[in-house]
Amino acid sequence: MRIFCYALFGLVGLLIQTAVFPRIFPFYLKPDLILILIVYLGVSEKCGPGGLFSFGLGLLNDVFAGSAFGMYGMIFLLVFFGVRSTISYFNAENPFLLLFLVLCGTLFQSGLLVLLGTFAEAGALWQIVLHHLPGQLLMNGVSAAVLMIIATYLQKRFFRLVVPGLQRLDERYDD
Amino acid sequence: MFDLLRRYRRQILISGFILAALLFYSANLRRGGASTLFERAVLQVTAPMQSALDVVWKGAADTWTHYLWLIDAGYENDRLLAENRVLTSELMQVREVRLANERLRKLLDFKAEVDLITLPAQVISEDASSWFRTVVIDKGSDDGVLEGMPVVVAEGVVGRTIRVAADQSRVLLITDASSAVASLIQKNRTRGICRGLGANLTLDFALRLEDIAVGDLIVTSGTGGVFPKGLTIGHVDEVSPVEYGLFQPVSVKPTVDFSRLEEVLVLLRESP
């Protein structure tokens, strides 16, 4: 059920990013909902299933973005493992943890894009990344904050409703 | 005699009146349609009174219908508001159809100019990320689209197909960083490669000694194997003269407005 909800969120997020956000946000900038999901997976899921799922989501993203298939699969997998390997150093009680990790994930993703783009003959991709990076950080940060507010509100408002996966945020130390 | 007149006085009087009226009428017929003094005088006198009466009557009627007899006003208002909404909606639709018609007309004119088989397509979505520049069109392999086919609009080159499914294709825009188009400057045939920079393009490998000025038209050279020769790419936006080196940096502004891409043409190599 949890995996199904992640997949559903990923698919809906991708559809929104391709069909809705371009009509709303100017200058090609749009929130990266899949990156936010990957960071959340890094916080809440174990390495095996989380890594596999991140790679799958990356491949799904590759279908809708860029011209080099597999690039986002690699990037999202690395972002997931990056979050997973550093999460134990942070205070899990801090409500801004996810926001901070999303910002770090955006920077990490941008660096990986430039690095992996050199193998894909991506030309001056680094110029585009550098040019849009501040705006992208802002977009992703605001989107992550809004999503967290909505998710926690839903959990508080409908206390019987459990957003699948969200309650695992506090259970990761049980591993 | 007088007895006779007295006896038939009534009949004679009536006949006299009738005869006089007939004569008066006959005389007026001969004068044409001109107004008589009598007519003018009467009109002159009665006109102010008529006006005053009209104002009073209209005022009374207005008071009655607008302030006293308001039984239908609410319904009428609701009906007019609903009608207004419908008409406004129809007007918006008509405007949209008119704009689509203008775009398609331009595309048809361009289609007539291009000596290739073309396939019209609609842009249905854009790239999922902020870093790449691709769009998805609603035509795929079932319609004869193959990978690597040029996509254009009336204003110029859009890009080329990179992924093709049965009913959809992804198009790599020329503004994507991984896009490169063999091109030349129309004025002096200077060759170069137009590469994407997100919003603009850069013309690489333009020789330093070539005379390139802002506003020069850049077209496809036809040597890249994808785009036919002579399609418009953009205009030179900025030239930065350099003192040494082989090439000069040239910035190009595409003629196509990629933020408003709706209908495109795929240039097919063979009939679908």
C-alpha cells in the first residue's frame, strides 16, 4: 500500500510537472516534486526497497525529461543514498529537516546533472543549471514546505487517516 | 323660392359643405404637398403642448413600470445576467477560435511553401524538469513519425523528434543544451553550429574574421542531416568581437517563441 501510494504520488507529480506547471510558472522553472519524494524516501525508507524505488522513479522521470535515458535514474539513486547516508547525523525532531534536505538534494542533483551531462554531450547544460539554480532552490523549498504543511494537516485533521509512509518518519531509529 | 330654400335648408347646407370641402380638397391637390399657413400655425402652437404632454406621460409611465410595477424586474434581471454569462463565454470561445484560426492559417501558408510532406501536431506537454527543453506532441509512429525528424512552425525551426511512441513523440527543442543545428548566416553564408542555451542559442565555430552583425538572419545549412536547408533559426542578438583566436562568440535569439508553442509541423521523409 505504501509503495503504491509512493508510485501514485510520483506519477501524478510527473503529470503535474509536465502538463500543469508549465502553464503556471514562468521562465521554465517548476517545482521538482519527484526530487522531494526521493528525499522523503531517503528519510523514511530502507536502503534496499528505497533505492530500487528511487531508481525506478528516476527512469520514469527520464521518460518525461531530458534526452539521455537513465540519467535521472542514476541521479535519483545517488540522491537517495546521499540522504540515507547522512540522515543519522541530523536531528530528526527538527521540523525543518525535510526542507533542509530538499535544498541540499537540489544542490546535489544540480551537481550530478552537470557531471553526468558531460557524458551525454549535454553541451552548455552547466550554464542553464547555474542560471536557474537559485530559482529552483526557492521553488523546491517552498513546494516541500507546502507539501509538509498539507500532509501534517491532513494527519491532524483526519486522525484516523494515516498518510502511507509519513508515519515512518519517526520510526527510522527502530531499524 | 324662399319657401323652397327654407324647406330644403338642411339638405342644401349639407350639400354646400360637402361641395366646399370637395373644392378645398381639389384646390389643395393642385397645390401639391406644401404646408399651408393654417397647418404651420397649428403645428407651431400645438407642438410645445404635445411635448409637455409627452414628457408627463412618459414620466408617469416610467414611474409606474420602474418603481411601482416591478413584478417582472427580478426575473428579467436574472435572465439577462444568465444571458450575459452565456454570451461572454461564447465571446471568449470565439476569440480563442479566431486566434487558433490565425495560427493555423500561418502554418498552412508555411506548409504550402515547404516542399516536403508535413504532419500537423499539437504540443500536449513540456519537459518534467527545469533544466531540459523538450515537448511532447500528439503524433507518433502510427502517423509516420520517426526519430530524428525535424519539427517546425511558420516562424522557424522548433527541434527534432528524439523519442517516438505509437501516438506521441518527444521533441528536443533547439534551445536544449544538447541540441546542435548546422547553420549558416544568410547574408554572407558563414557556417556555424547553433547550440541551445536554455532560452537563447549560441553560434559556435563562426570564424573571427567574418562580418557578422546584430540582426543577421541565421538559417539551417542542410548539412547536419536532420533539417532541410534554409529554415529560419533566429537572428543574431549579440556579437562579441575578439582580438585573437579562430572563432567569435555569437549569441542568437530564436525566431520561435517557445513559451507559446501550440501547433507544430513534423517534416516527414515519406508518406505516413
